[in-house]
Amino acid sequence: MTAQTPPTPPFRDPHLPFAKRIDDLLSRLTLDEKTAFLHQFAPAVERLGIAAFRTGQEALHGVAWMGPATVFPQAVGLGATWNTDLVRRVGEAVSKETRAMRARDDRVGLNVWSPTVNLLRHPLWGRNEEGYSEDPKLTSAIATAYTLGLRGDHPTYWRTAPVLKHWLAHNNETNRDTSSSSVRPRVLREYDLRAFRETVEAGATAGVMPAYNLVNGRPNHVSPYLREQLRAWTDEDLLVCSDAGAPSNLADSEHYFDTHEEATAAALLAGVDSFTDHGTDSSQIVQRVRGALDQGLLTEADIDTAVRRQLSVRFRLGEFDPHHDPHADTDDFDTPAHRALAQEAAEQAIVLLKNDGVLPLAPDSRIAVVGLLADECKLDWYSGTLLHRSTPLEGLYERFGAERVEFAEGVDRVRLRTSAGTFLHVPPADATDEVRGAEGALDPALLAGRTDLPPLTTDPAGTELALVDWGEGVLTLRAPDGRYLSVAEDGYVRASADQPGGWIVQETFRLEPHENGHLLRHVGTGRHVSVSADGVKVADENPETFELIIVERGEDAVTRVTAAADVVLVVAGNDPHINGRETEDRTTLRLPAHQERLLRAARASNPNTVLALTSAYPYAVDTTALAAALWTAHGGQAAGTALARVLAGDVSPAGRLPQTWYADDADLPGLLDYDVIGSRQTYLYFEGTPLFPFGHGLSYASFSYGDLATRVTDGTLRVSFTITNTGDLTADEVAQLYTRAVDPTVRRPRRELLAHRRVTLAPGEQTETVFDVPLSALEFWDVARDGWRLEPGPYDVLVGASSEDIRLRTTVRLDGEPAAPRPVLERGLEAADFDEQSGVEIVDRTKASGDAVTAATGRDGELLYRNCDFGGSVTEVSVSVAGEGTVEVSLDGDPVLAALTVEAPGTGGPYDYTTLGAELAAEGVHDVRIGLRGPLRLARVGFSGRGSGQAD
């Protein structure tokens, strides 16, 4: 007899819809198998022939962590291109390299955790480098382009499955797992949600990752917005992947739940489908889910819902249809096209901030290149390992010839003398060079430092070290062979690192004054450097007191090479692993003092000084005395070539700032102040004078704008105009369309980006640009009606080259819904729906949903609700409150009319609400003012009396 071939199960049938196939597969999986799928590292199910799967592959600007790959400019640099077509092509290249790398290393995942769409609200945020812009429209446009590229254009099968980071209102590393972002309804909908929404609605997003922080007192991993907002924007199954360790934080650092079983169940029910926790060890999450099942906190149907969403992604990635997957044989890796694209992206990301005519440089220029980043090609935490490397110095050598370029790095050359009179010595090493991360790692935070090199010793002569102070007293020390002093797990100090890096940087130190010298503290361990017979190490005891001997100051080296040059290029900026990165916010906009010294020395020596800032974030730097200034994010593998070509005029710069550059720290709100409306943040609301405005960027060409025309039809505003290149070279221009409500009834943006387009024009060439903008883009969230509203009246239409460089303007009058008083007698007032506030924070009304308002610690809270209609007569006010304290109610500017006091708080904790009432006589329309005195939570205010109804 011949054995019969078993029938193909429906989940393997490529002719069936994915939904039916998933139904079939779910029915075949046991509860234990489905439970195991909830962890990031889902195991194989061998009896069904299902492979293991992991969520999460970092790919922010190239495939990260998994070894060599094409490295594109940082995300903020891609945002600075303002070029959606370019960014889409970058996404395509990254996804193709992801496929190619996976073909030879199955650790590489296809569920990519990119892009980051958090808005760059505050320039001191440590992860500024990861976002695209402070503006939601520009952010969503760039993010949509990147996700479209990552997804691929096949109608059924995705090349990779992108997950957006980090949901929601996340712009601080300080206390990031315990801090709460207080986000009023207008800011939530008009600002923070908008960037996510437009990208999700574009259809190329597989899911989102919640952020570590809390929003309005509730952790993002149990946010009702995942259900109420995110999943309402699309019919697709979206996969929600937790951030690393965040599920445990719910019960640990946040203490939001008493047990991990409660926390895990709440997260799953809120919409988290994949738990990233405890690295590759899934046992803890599996145990917690089983415990939640046993306690009746979860059902098998709840688990099915989450597993279905994961399987939906896996089916779309072609995992179950290897012979039908059009991306299965993709092998595009480090191709000439990818190298050219990396250079193109780096060129387009460069922003010309100022130019007094010194740029572009003459072909025969003698150039002095100085600065701590002049011969660097820096990577960040989310970079791959470089296959190719181009520094500004190398780019200028190649473009102008090495004989025309002089170089001085500007480091301080030092020796460190011990109390015994000897000096720190770097012994010779006979070992191969190693590049951090070259082999790839699922978790690069676990990579250990090198111990195969000899520790530092002391001797009578010592070794001259290159000292760089990166600001705030954090410094690095580098040996003559280019290796940085670092500390490995055994505690010994070695010259062993190719660059500072790692989750905890082991290459940074502080010099602390002590007696007649300095102690040298290692930042990574917090320990001081000591000298012992077996070598130099860090220890808790016997710290060495060093005398810092300066052999040469950096500014002296700069002066030596700059005086005879035709032009000086100072390359300054940041190291992405130091002072401003994930886990660490900046404390100031100022350029580090060491680099200020070098810049002053260059300017004093040569008036033709050009500053090239290479940084992950804006600086407040005085450019008044400079001949020119440029900014670029860390530009990836082709950064140096790109900068040299722009300086030479081979490419006219056309990058535009994706965020406001403020002139001073005093212009900034508090890092944890998320009320962009109330505290006048970003170009949308900032009323001061920026150093450089949002959208700013100069060109070597000139452009004229004309022929502005507008038309409103069928819910669309059409704006058309012409742009003409009036210069003498081919160049790009970025046309920007803004609007402004002329006479709004509530505070609206000073101007708001509606659309943009980057165009290339030859000398004398003219093009017509047309934008069709849905009128819904001009709506605002009306807290009085709890919905979107287009306000009728005049709107300025502004066209220009930046948010402040407006070339054309006109005014259109739009029909809409007029403002109406709040019907408080019928609906009452939700506490968080205020128009203005001071001294308050929005907190969670319950753990599951809703908002309440409380006074900030140590302050009295004040709330204002405008135009409240009390109808014919109101006789009583009621408040829903928890905690203890007093709620004061007044109308307009009058004295307090009612004071409602909770004498003894309930025993049920912060969510134990009670309703208090008091007499209050009012009729007609008034502004309601609420004062919060004491640590209470106000959820709602109600009014009752004679009229059309009442609100309790």
C-alpha cells in the first residue's frame, strides 16, 4: 500500500484569505502554545511546522545591532531633508537589507521597530536624534514615507512590518518610566495623536510600541487610547509590542498594580499583544499570563485576540507562503545604489544656516579643518556597524586635495601624574582591532568590554593622552593609537575601545578637584581610578590623586593651522553616546565649553570661519561673527563626502530645520511641561525670537514666488503658486504652505504647516506647485463640544521658504460651525476640558479610563472654562472628587460663590470619588473658574436648577 499524503491544512493554503487561515491556525494551537506566543521571542511549534518568531528589529536609519549594514543619516537628519520621496527610497533600501541579512542570519527580524514618530517638542530630550520634527504634519509625512518603503509595494505581502515608536507623548528620559505627561485634550488630539494617526491611516504600519512613560497618570502600556484611538483608525489588525521591560515596570517602578499578574492582564486587555521583557527568557511572562488565567483576570479569548494580531503580521510577511513571497529572494545589500542613496540622503540633510558669501568655497581654497568631530564619523545607539566611513576631513582631502587641507583636532594633550610622581602609561598591545558590535547582537547592551588587552600601568614618562571635555564635566581620554580608555567588567582601565558607546558608556570620566590635584571618577561604574601593583583600575577604595599636566591646549593647535588658511572650517557637535541620548536628557542648549574655546580661537585667528555643526539636536550658538554656519545630523557612512560636496558647491544645500532652534535656555519650558498650547512651545505657539526658525535653510541659488491662487471646493482648499529659480545653478527649494486663523475664539497656532514640497529647478526654470488641503486639516478640537470643529471666518494662507520667511500671502474666508456656549446645565463640565489652567496636572480618573485634574504638588490649581451657558437659572453646583481639600467655584472675576470641602477622604484610595453639592445661583453665560486647594482629584462639575435639563 502507498501511504496517502496528508491534506494541506487550511492555514497553509495561500488561496484562502488570511483571516480564515488565522482562524484555522488558532484552532490548532493549544492554550500553552498560544500563551508562549505572547512573549517577544515566540517559540517554534514543531508539530505544526511553525518556526520561532521574534518581534523587534531596530532599523531607524539602517539595520541596527546586527553587524555591518548601510548607515543612513539619523532620523532627525532624514526629517531635515523634507523629502518624502527620498525617505521612502531609504525605507526601501533598509527593508531590502533587512531581508538580505535575514537570509544569512535568522536572528535578523522582519518586524522592524521603526520609525520613531514622537514629536520633537523639547530640544533637550535625549532622544531628539530619533524623531523627525516638532511638527505633526511634517513628522507624519516623513514617517509615512519611511513606512511605505519598509512595507514594500506588493498588495499582499510585506517586505518588513514596521512598528511606530513610542506611543504616546514621550519626550523625556528623566524618570521616563515613572513620570506622567499631563496632556490636555486639545494637545492630545491636535498634536501628539496626529502624527501617529496620519501614518497609521496611510496603511503601511503593522503596529505601535507604547512608551515607558505615563500619560495623564496612566501608564501607556494600559492606555485606553490604544483601543479608543489607534484601533479605530484602521480595519487592519495592528500589533502592539511593549517596550523592553515595560510590562514589569507596571508593578515594579510604577507601582500601578499590586501584582505582575494584574499588570500583565491589564496590559493585554488594553491592547498589548507582544511582551518584551526579560530578554530571551519567556518564562516570566508565560508564568504571569497563566497566573492571570487562573485568577480569572484573563480568558483564552483574550489571548486569542493578541495572538491573532501577531499571526496577522506573520502571514503578511509571507512566513507561511515561502513560494509566494515576492521578497523571499531579496539580496540587495551594500549595493552601489544603496551607497549612492546614503550619500544623497546625507547631502539633502545638510542645512545652511547662515552664509555671508564665503560659501561655496573656491576650488583653490586653502582650508584649515579643525574641531573634535572633524575626523569622526559617529554612530548612535540605533546604528548598524559601518561598512564605509567618510569623515569631514577625508571628504575635504578627496574633494580639494590633501595638500590644500590642514588639520588640527583641538583636543587637549595631557599627561596624568600620580602622587608617587609617575605617569599613567598605556602599554603596547599586540591584539587585533575590534569594532564594537561588528558581530551583531540581539541585545547590544549585553556586549562586554575587552579584556584581551593589558591594563594601564604607570612609569616615569607616561603616555600623552587626548582629552576631550564633552560638556558638563564629562570627558574622554584617548591613547595615541586612537583607542579610548575604557573599563571592562574586571574593573581594569585599558585603552581598548574604538569609540565611546554601549548602553552604559564605559569610556567617560570626570576630573574632580581634590587636595592639590584631581580624582578621576569613571562615570559608568561611579568608582574612582586607583593605581595598584597589577595595573590601573577602578575601585571603591584608595583613589589616586592625579595632577593634570597639559602638554598642549586644543586652541593652541587650532591657532597654529588657521592663520594662513583662506577659510577655516570648525566641525563641532556631539558624540551621540554622551550627554544627550536614550536614558539621558541634556541640561542646556549651549555648545560645550571645550568646543566654544576652539571656535573662539578659530574666529580670532581667521575671520573666514565657517561652523559645521554635526549634532543630534539644536544648539544655542552665536553665529554673529561667523562667515557661515551649517548644521547636519550625524550623516551616516557618507557624511564627510556629503559635507565636502556641499562646501564645494557641487550640491546646493536645501535641507530645512525640522524644529525650532531657540536662542537661549530661558526660552524653553520645563522638560516635563507637555502643554504646548499653554506654555507656548514649538513654532506653533512660541512668541519669542528664535535663533533659527522652523523650516529655515538657505541655498546657493535664489528663488522667487508668484501667482498665488486659492479656491475652496468640496471640502478642499486648493492653493497654487509658481516658484522660479532666479539663481545661476541648479538647486532644490522647499516650498512650505502655512495657515493661520485670523480671529480665533480660542488660542490657535501662530502659523501651522499644511503641506510642503521639495523641488529641483535649473537656472531660470519655473514650476507650478499645487496643494489640495482638506478643510479638516484646519479644524481644532473644541473642548466645549468634545469634537473637531472648523471655525468660520478668515484664514491667512502663507507660502514661503520657512515658517518666518513668507513670500506670498492671501486670506480666505471659510464657512464652518460657529462657536456656541457650553451647555453646562445639560452636560456639566469634565474637569480636563478646561480652556486655560495654571498649577494643575491631569491624572487618571480610574485605572481603566477617564481623566481627572489635581493641583500640582505644592501649588494651588486654577481652571478656567469659558462661555458656560447656565440657561434660565442654576441653583446648585456639584463636584465629583477624590482625596481631601476644597474646590472653589466662581464666575467671571467675581469672588468665590461656593466652596466644597472633602473633610475626610474615602478609604478606597485615589479613585474613591464622592459627590459634594452646594448652592450656587447663576443664569446666562459666564466664565467658570475653579480653584483646587489641597491634594484632591476633580473629575467633574455638575449644575442643576431650572432650565432645559440638568447635569449631575
